[in-house]
Amino acid sequence: MRTSSDVIRALRDRGQDPSGLSPIGVRPPLGTYLHELWERRHFIWYDSRQRTSTQNTSTRLGNLWLFLRPLLDAAFYWLIFGVLIGANRGVENYPAFVVIGVLMFRSTSHALSSGASLMRGSKSMIRAFNFPRASVPISSVLQSAMSSVITMLMICVAITIIPPFAPPNVMWPLIIPIFVLQVLLNLGITFITARIGFHLPDMANVLSVLSRFLMYGSGVIFPIERFIRHEGIREIVMLNPVYRILDMSRTVLIDGAVPALDSWMILGAWVLVLLVGGFVYFSRGEEIYGRELR
């Protein structure tokens, strides 16, 4: 078997410069890495579309579940918390409140829970091909975003036809930038959970509990800020990016108003920190994802 020294010596004997060699599986400079990701954008898009269109092929109703599942989730939480428990106190349009909360929270919850098993679940592709590993989290979040577009449409339909009704208004297009910010937030979260879960597979269970805690701590199914008496704790809760996403969405879709500037700034800061920090954290483990799976 030829060693690396033998290879270098052979290159020098042929008049070639061995300094041009680069190790396989190690992350290249950031600019090169981003360029490689951009070159694979068509594959990422195609893979995401295929996964979205085939995710329910094993069921009888197929992709009809993309419409039914969000509506059933919203109906369940409205029945339990709105009708049986009566958590709708002080909320004028509670059905719209809970529909927006439950359905918009689903994609962020998915980013938390699925990210932990993402890299190990893609080990066959990682072993077989040499590509920027960041493609895997990006493809996963893009797939979730495609499903969430349908969910967003179902939100708009549901709050329009369910009493006491939230008819369309001129502010509804603002839900688009809010949705984009949520997708970017989910991507940052997935970068982080994907690397943590790769090293610690048990984190999938921990993140599942964290997702449930985040649900009850973000005002998904009841106006949590009205149940917190301590002003300092209430301010901390309201810094939660998921709370901001839901609050801004309700402001646009139910109240027909523009979300406050501080909400945009807080959510934008979270997106920037998690997206950039998550990408750097994930990409620094580039060389280990394939090696440790072999």
C-alpha cells in the first residue's frame, strides 16, 4: 500500500507540485464552501421537492394529509383548551388565535425535533457522495417550508370561515416576510441541532421535551403574557423569537395591523445570530460527519 509520502515523492518525480493537494472531507475556505453550496442549489431544490411530494405516499389519502393534518391539529387544541378548559379568556377571536399559533409553531417544532437525527438519517448519501454537508439541513428545512406554504394557505382559509371570522385585509401580505424570517430561524436551529444530534443521538429525546416546553412558553394556545404577573419574567418570555413570530402573525392576520418595530428588530436579531452562528458551528464539523459514520 502506498503511503502519503510515496504519493508526494511520485508527484515530485513527475515534476508536479504536491502543495496543490488538499485533504478530502475537510471544509474548504468559507467563500469556496458557500460557492459549492450555491453550485448544488438545483440538487437541493429537487431533493426537497421530491421529499415533499412523496412524504405521504404510504398512506391511503396521500398528500391530502398536507391539508388535513394541520386542520386536525388546530381543531384538537381549540376543543381542549378553548372549549373544555376555557383558556380563551380575554381573547376575542380565540379560534383564529389558536389556529395561527398551532399551525405556525409546527415548522419550528419540526426543526427542533428532526434536526437531531438528520445527519445520521442521511448517512447513506453522506458515505456515497462528496458534497457540502450543509446541503442536508438546508434541504430538510426547505422541504418543511414547502409543506408550510400549504399550512399558511390553510390558516388563511380557516380563520376566514370559522366564527367570529377574520376576513382578509390589506395587511395580510406582511405574513410573507414573517414566514421567510421563520424559515431562516428554523434553518439556524436545524444547523445547531443537526451537529449536536450527530454527536449525541440521545439529544433527540431532550429536544422533543424542549419543543413541548417552548410550545407552552410561547403563547401557542393561550395568551401567556396575560397569565404572567411578574413584569420581568413577562418581558423575558416576550423576547422569545417563537412568541414574536406568533404575535406578529396574529397582529397581521387578525388585527389587520403592522407589527411593532421592536418585534421586527428582535426577531431579525434572533434570525441573524442563529443563522450565522448555526452555520459556522455546523460547518466546523464538516470533516467528521462522513468519517464517524464509516
